Amino acid sequence: MGRHWFPEKNVCAVFGIRQPIRNRSIDLSIKCEEQNSYLLALETNAEYEWLKTNLIDIQTNDIWLGGTDHVTEGRWTWIHNNSPWSVTYWAAGEPNDSKGTLNCAIQKQNDGLWYDRSCGEAHAYVCEHAQSNS
């Protein structure tokens, strides 16, 4: 779908089609790892602002964030390095784990805010990988 360089992290974001983060046949974090990358981790305000601004350009209503609170409910960490989230943009009342199984998160196009979701829902995703120095 597209690429974007984040020079402050020396990372390229590669957009993928709508898929669940986890179901019986696919785990997007593994799919990204197979490409020497990881699911999107918005670790700076600049990354968040870029994605918020450009969601309309990638023609999706929402996009997976590469984080989860699966290990400890309410403690959101990035999947690729298990670090806690240092910046968050939760919508009012989120995360709410309203169904008791909302352990993944998306960023919505219409408001740019974050919502917890079931990992089995299908949404677009982004794999990030380090820029080659060659």
C-alpha cells in the first residue's frame, strides 16, 4: 500500500491489507518478523501525527497498533520489545475492555484516537523495519 520513512528512528513503515492481528491462521507480528520488521509502534508524537495525517491516504478506516495488554490487563506494551507505552492517544473511556477480550488496539481514521479491540478483528496494519545503510 505504501511506505514512509521516520528518520528520527531510522525506520520505514510498510502498509499491509486488512487482516486480524491474531487468528488460527495468522499472527501479524510473526508476519512482520518474517520481513525483518515489527508491527507499528507509535513511540513518538511525530509518528502519531504522521499516521493521523496520512490514514486518509492509505484508504482505511483504522489501523492496528503493535501493542497489547494481553500479558497484564491494563498494562499496554509494544509487542516488538515489551516496553510500556510512553505516549498514548486513547479516546474518552478507552481502553475499556468492554467484552473482557479486547487486548489489541487500533487508531481510527475519523478522529485519530486509539481504541481497544479484539485481536480477531480485521484491520489494516503497518510493519516497521530499520532503514538499510547501504
